[in-house]
Amino acid sequence: MFRSLKIRNYRMFAAGGTVSNVGTWLQRTAQDWLVLDLTHGSAAALGTATALQFLPMLLFGMFGGVLADRYPKRPILIAAQSLMAVLALSIGVLTMTGTAQVWHVYVMAFLLGLISCVEVPTRQAFVVEMVGRRDLPNAIALNSSIFNLARVVGPAIAGVLIYLLGGTGPLFLINALTFGGVISSLIFMRKSELNPAEPVPRAKGQLREGLKYVIRHEELLMPVLLIGFVSMFSQAFSMSIALMAREVFQAGASSFGLASSMFAVGALGGALLAARRARPTKKVLFAGALGFGLFQILTGLAPFYPLYLALLVPTGIALITINTAANAGVQLATSPEMRGRVMGIYMLVFTGGAPLGASLVGWLSELGGPRMGVILSGVLVLAGTGLAVLLTRLIGRRVARRPALAMA
């Protein structure tokens, strides 16, 4: 289950990432709570903040993948992490001095998303350079475990700190400090033990080449389409947890943190289960997608807060199952010189649909209440799973006909 940790560079990266991810979840919780405080509980404002954070990936995500193929990945990651630390420090100072306004949060969210356009596909493609193809599925699952362990700890600590410190400002400052962990791990890695892909020379049509590569390979197209439909609503699920906790069950900051942690407990369990699998399969992929849609519907129907908390656990398991299976499957099926661009496309669909999903969930929650927003999200995930299968078959048939038509 933990075999990738035997590799020194990955072990350092994982340790630094653990510290940084805890800080990230402190900030995510603080950001949601700050928006609700500044707007007196507006679901639409919370949806706007979430949408702005993911909008840049929709606009520029594939260009980030091109940069990841063109340049060494480690320096890109160091620069990106440093810029994120500066943003966290800035919003922390504004909040601590009492001058923060909701538009400040909007700007910070958009800039974070802009940096993520380059940082996320680069980081995803960098994993195989540390561990190699053999241990890649295990490393991806362990990354998810680390992320979701932080998701368990971070919101719970955030809820307590917001209560004890009387506000969200200190949490942004703490997050700024935690970036030091991952930056240090990147700086002190042994270059001789990395297996970097050869940088791809600058040329015209590289973005189009990446798109054609995905379309022509069904083993890439299926998980990319599926994760696109699922993540459109999964990225907004933390927002839904905040709305359900605060508006439906009238829970305070600490109870909201508990709800986020219960979801993350399930996600952590799903990631650890994924770490035991040698390779992802289509059955695992579809089980995760269908399970996430069904359990979303059940959480929206939960009549009591304890039952809602309990249902968040299998919801988290299902979501992380599809996320890890899709990520590992796509990377294993991609050639090294295309990995940055393919992961750019993957992360585009993974996060790019979030502005639409977050805005839609916020709007539905504003009109029909948070329960309606969560239930309809689950229904749309199930519909999207079926649509992904249909589109893959239709596109596959069309691509298969083209060589025959060219020969004729």
C-alpha cells in the first residue's frame, strides 16, 4: 500500500505536500466561511467565489499542459507554490486588518485558479518522474490519501480555530507558512534520482496535437469524458456541505468542519483502497461514478444531521474511487512526451466544469434550497455517466471511419 514511499524524492514530496495540503484545507474552509460572513449567508456569492477559482482552468487549462511539456517541471512547481503563498498572505493581512471585502476574495480565488492552470497539470505529470510507471498508480492513490487526510484534519482544525481566534484571518496566514513544506521538498530533491521526460521543442499546433491524441485513444477519451461530467458537480460539493450544514441543519463553524471531515474520512478510505490496486479498471471507474451520484441524492434527502454525516463517508469513498482510477488510467495510457498536454486536458475537464457546476448548484440552492441543489447534482452525475459512455462510442466510431474513408 505504501511502496512509493520507499523512493526518497517522493517521500520528501509527500511529506511537504501533507503539510501544505492541511494549510490548503484551512484556507478553503476559511474562504467559504469568510464569504458567508461578508455576504450574510449568500449561496449565490459562495457559488461565485467557487466558480471564479475554477474559471481560469476552463479558459487556459490546456495551455498549462503545453508549458508542462516544454519546460522542466520542478522549477515551475517551485515558482507556482511561491505565488500561492503570497496570495494567502495577502488575503490574510486584509482579513486581519478588517478591510477584506467579498471582491477581494473573488480576486484571490481567480488568481489562485490562474496559477493552478500551470501548477496542477505540471504536478500531475511530475509524479511519474519521481516514481516511474511501475509505482505510478500507487503514488497517485497515496497523493489522494494525503490530500484527503488533510481534508479530514484541515476543516476540523479550521472550525476550531475560527471559533478560538475569532475569525478567519489567521488561517490564511497559517496557510502561507505551510507552503514552505512543499517548496523545501522540491528544492532539496536529488536531481540524479529523477526521470524527467525530454522537453518538447516549441512548435505550432501542439495544443491541437494533444486534443487529437486523446480523441483517437478510447482508453483516454472514456475517463476524460466521465471525469468531466462527474467533477462538474463534485468540485462544488464542499460548497454544498457548507450550505447544508449552515442553512439546513443550522450548524456552527465547528459542526461545518465536522461535516467536511466526515466526507474526507470516506475519501481517505477510498484512496487507501485504491493504493492496494495494481491497476484501475473500467468497472472501478463506473462503480465510483454511479456511487457518487446515488449517495449525493441520499445526502440531500437525509432528514437528520447525524444521518447526513454518516452518508458523507460513502459519498467520499465513491468520489475518490473514480478520481484515482481515472487519473492513473489516463497517465498509464499516455506516452511521456504527451503527458503534460494530456494532463492539461484532463485537469481542464476535471476542474473546468466547476464554474458551471458551482453556479448552477448555488442558483438551484438559492431557488429551491440546499437540499434541492444536492439532489439535482446527484441526478445530473448519473445522467452524465451515461452520456460519457454514449459519446465515447459515437466519437470512436467516427474516428474509426476516417482511415477507411481516406483509403477509399
